[in-house]
Amino acid sequence: MRYSKSKLSIVISRGAAAATLASLLFTVGITDAAPAAAQLPESSVSVGTSELTESASIASSLAQANSGSDFDPGFIISNDLFYQSDAMTQAQIQTFLESKLSSCSNSNCLTIKTTTTYSRDADRTVCKAYEGASNELTSAIIYKVQEACGISAKVLLVTLQKEQGLITNSAPSDSRLARAMGYGCPDNTGGVCDAEYYGLYNQLYHAAWQLKRYSTPTPWGYYQPGVKSIQYHPNTACGTKTVTIKNNATAALYNYTPYVPNSAALANLGGYGDSCSSYGNRNFWDYYTSWFGSTNAASGDTEIAAAYAETGSASGPLGAAVAATSCGTASSCWQEFAHGVIYWTRAGGAVVVSGVEGDRYLELGGVAGVLGAPRSAVSPYSNDTNGDGEAQIFANGNIYTSVDGSFAVWGEFKNVYTGLGWIRGNLGWPTSELQCTGERCSQSFQGGSIHQVDKSSGVFAISDPSIVSYVEVSSAGLGFPTLETHSFDTVNGNGLVQPFSKGYVYSSSAGVFTVPSSWYRAYADAGWIRGSLGWPAGEQVCESGSCSQKFQNGSLYQASPTSAITVVHGIAEPTIAEYYETRSTALGQATLATHFFDTVNGSGAVQPFSKGYVYSSSAGVFTVPSSWYRAYADAGWIRGSLGWPAGEQVCESGSCSQKFQNGSLYQASPTSAITVVHGIAEPTIAEYYETRSTALGQATLATHFFDTVNGSGAVQPFSKGYVYSSSAGVFTVPSSSYRAYADAGWIRGSLGWPAGEAVCEAGTCTQQFQHGLLSAAY
């Protein structure tokens, strides 16, 4: 696994004789690929312990001649190129492989080799997930490993070549593929590799994982940027070289292959030096520059250094550097200083975070912290409403600086803040840091605050000035907001509503008040802000176990903690209010608001109470008991023949009656039916009825007037007969005679109107009419 040491690396010169190569291989006990002239049997080869990867035929594949004097041991390759996760597409990788191999003698050539891969879960700090597939081309595996671990495909291709010469090998053996990247083959095991990591896919993934691991946010490995002593050779007698490692990429290569080439190795690129020469990192640089160009292409290191110099270096606002440059991806690098960070991307260049923003950024973890990478330099903002200040934008949040201080807003809090108008909205500039107690978090602003009850809930702001002022003195009883403020336009007026964990806050022209959560259902059942109660007009008041709360048009009332919450509606009609003052006990609570009606019987107001209905009209203000409502409704209610109430219910000797505009309701006993007693609208019938009420009973319909061929008149039904008034007089037709009279055409028929009273004797009633006599059995 390239644990602490790496394999001795020897590359034979382009002109070295085959015999010399074979002799050298046996001398050091190392071979990865014997030249054609010295075919060594696979069984006699100790593989996986050398970075001498190819004979002269491999070395001759280099596209250009390099000079050892150009090799910089402290900067073998830039972070930008090393950690480039999009360096090559799969098609480009495949084309490259085919360009390096003109023919193929077995199925192991990397141009055609396929491998069934398996899926790997993401490693939070090193590699992303890898999705396995059947029969993947090597180019596809290299491409997907590049994406997953953020190690350039070019680096992986070069490593395949320097380890086992696989890029240019036309007939790779299974054992070479098993150790393709030299992963799991440490120097200190006598050339024995760890079989757990055998296989082309396994080797590519684990090698990339290891190279990336060396430069994760918490770097791992002995070699890190800074001054280090590095051995020339596994033989400690060969000595060491002091190297200033300038970046993570170079440190990763030394962790993977912990030797620096000596002058002899550098003097003979493509060949070998002396007994103290090693070649792994030299060969990496040589292959890379020959195949892909300079390893020092525009990198973040250079631009970060230039940006640092522009700020004044250590004497500037950033202060002294506290860490070497780190690179998290192929296109981003950063460096931390005493008072800030410089962050570089290939697309955006270097961004400086310094001053109060820099200090706050470092406190929050810098690039690896909650804010993520910077996206812009500090920018000033002028705001006539909330005051001036400056802000710096980051990937996951921003830092704001105003007269109130420098504070960060990040994550969902930033999204809510931005949605409410940012520094120019009601909230204004932040005035505190995010503060959390357990899972509950909040942050204060000039004009309000933002809250989160727990990690599973949303993030919501208190931003309306009226609610903000109210919450300042009521927050203990409200808890945290559970939704944003919403505005409503209702028949009861406009206003705002915001739910909190312990209640709902309502702001309207009636004031700002809380309806406790336990009362919300009762309020909603009454129609909420759109219903008959309207907006809250006072706080809940509790005394002696009972609680009540006023609304625009009434109240909610609870007699005890275990009793139901009832609606007490307001009385909008002065006459009913005055009437109620002396009858509240008998009427109970109002169960609906006052309603006004305009009917054929006149205008008026009606309000239901728990024990009856109060009606106010020109006839007066009276109560119809709840037990009589059904009978009144069946008679047409205020729109029917009875009209509005004209008196209170009167009960004597077990019977009850109540007068209305056009009649009465009557109940002979508590168990008998309630009957309608209609009024007598014809004076002659009314006078007639005064002396015959017992014989006639109650009127069962109102007086009706008729104009017929036999003359005009009025008819009114009573329970025991029909009274007719015409020019012929006022007389009763007994109920027993009505059918025969109707069959004769009634008042419009041949008999005409009654002209005398009925005389009933011996089971027969005889009665004189205008035009004849009628006899009927009774």
C-alpha cells in the first residue's frame, strides 16, 4: 500500500543492451518487464517491488526529450494539474491509450481490457461514490476514478506506466495487471504485495484514494508541504536531500514514493544513474511532461502567492501564512493566514478574505467550514433604510459587516434572509451570530430574527415590524415561529398571521394578539379570521379556572380546563344588546353573530343564543325559545305567514303561546304539538271570532281575500271550521260540510257565499247559501 516506503525505481537507458538489463535485474532482484532479448520466466520474477518499469522500448515512447536540470524536487507537479477531476474525458483517455499501442497480443492490453467493477460508497473526506458496471473498458474505469477521487486521469495514466509499463505493453501478464499501480506493494515486505488489493480496478481506485487522502482537509502521511529531509534510496547510507515541498501534489508523490532522485539519476533521464539512484518521482515527471506538457501549468499556488504579495504579504491585513497551499479539487486551491484566506479557482482567480471578514471566516472553519469557499471579494453596500456596510459572498453563506459588527449568515438561514430582501429588507443587517441551544437555533437582525425549532423543521423569520415589536415582550410564551408571516385580506379587514410553536400571532387594525395553540381548532371551526368572530381584539384572560378571549365580533370562552371551548359572538344590534343586558342568564351565550334581514314582513336583526333566538324588528325585540324554533321555521320563519315576533312567549296552566305579526304559536301542553295560530286580517271575521273562539278553535291559516263571480269576500280556516265574510254576512261552514261545499264549486260555484249559519240536527247540517241550500251529514 505504499505505506512508508516505495519501490526502487530504475529506468534503463534507451541504448542499454539487453544483457546489461538482465544482469542489473538479477543484481537488484527487481524486474517488472524484461526486454524481449532476455525473456525471463514469470515464475522467476519478483514483481511489484520496482519502479523500473520498462526497457529501452518503453523509454523510447516519450514524446520529447527532457532535461534533468528542469526537475524541481519541491514542485514536481502543480496542485491544479494533479487534482484535476475533469482533466480528460473517457473518449480522450481511450484515444490516448490507442495512440501509445500500435498492436496487441492478448486480451490484457489496456486499449481493450474490460473489467466488471463493483459499486463503492462515498468516502466523506476522500472519494465520492463509484457506481459499478459490467465489462467496463479501462478508459471508463480511469475516467470514473478521476471523477470520484479528484485525481487527474493523466496522473493515473503516468502511474500505470511508471509502475508496470502498462500503457505501452502489448501483452501484459495477469500478474502485472494485478499490481497495476503498485498499490499494496511496500518496500519493507521483500517484494510481497497485499493480495487484497490485486486487480486493475482495485489498484486504480485504491491508488487514487491514497493519493487524494494525502491532501484531505486533515492531511495524512509523513510528507506535507514544508521543509523535509528525503532519502535518495532505500539504502540509508546513500543519504538525504533537504527539500522544501511547495504543495500537496508534490507531498502526495513523496508519500507514495518516498525518494528523491539524485544528480546521477537526473543526469541520465530515461536511463540509470548510480547505486544510490532512485527513479520513481523522476520518471513520473519525465512521463508526464513528455506526454502532456509542463507539470507547472498555471496553478493556484502561483496566483495565491501573487495575490498575497499584492496585499502586502506578512505585513498586510492577512498577516503571516499559517499553512501551505491546499487544493481540494483540480481547479481550486487555498492558503490560510493569521487573519484570513486566499482562495483560488481556475475560473475566478484568487479571492482574498481578510480583515474582520477573514477573522470571522477562520473562526467558522475557513474553506472546510460552514461557509464553504469564497465567491467574491468584499463589497460595500449603501442602504438608506438600514444603514451602510459591506458583505462578502461564500458558497454556503455570507459575512456581513455593519455598525452592529461582523456576522455570518449561512445555510437555510441565508436562504430565508435573502428571500426577505437581504440587507435591504425588513430584517436589515445581522446583529448577532447564529445561536443554538440543542437543536434550536436563532439569529437576530436589525428588524427581526430568524429561527429553527429543530433540525427536521424549517427555518422561519419574524420580520413584520408589528409582530417583531410584539414578540420582543412576549417571546417566552410564544416559542419559535413554525411558518413565515402571511398576509390576509378578509371580510373582517386586512392583517397578518404567523404561527409559533405555542400559539398564533395575529396583527390587524384590532391590534396584535396571540391565540394559544390549544384554542386554534375552536377558532378555526368558527371560521377563523374570515368567520363571524373576525380578528383577535385582546389577549386570552384566565381567572378562577375559566378563560376567555375577545375578537372583533365576539369571544371564545372556556368555563374550565376540561370543558369545551364555546363561541360567544358579539351583538351588533343596539336593541338586542340592550335587551340582552337584562336577559343574559335566560339567553346564555351568543352562538352566532348578529345577522340582518330585509323580508316581505319588514326589516330586522336576528341573533342566536344558546337558549333561544332574539329577533329585533319594528314589532319589538323578543325571544323565540330554542324549543320552538323548528315550528317557527316550518311556518316560514321571519319570511313566512307569521312574520316577526310581536311579543314574548307566555305560559299559563301548562299551555304556552307567543304572538307574531300575523298570528301566534300555541302549545296546549308540554307534550302536545306546537301549532300555528294565524292572525285574523279581516275586521268582520275578527269581531265574529271574539264570540265564537271556543267553537272555532285556532286559526290554521292566515286570512285570504277573494274576488269571485259571486262577489268579493274573505276566508279564514280555523281548526273547527271555515269562516266566510262577504256582502251576504259572516258565517261558519262546519268542517264536516267543507267537502260537499268544495264539490259544489266552493265560493266560486253555484251556491256562492254562505248566507246563514249551519243548523245541525239528527246527524245532518243544513246551511243557506246565496243561491241555494246545502245539507251534509256530520
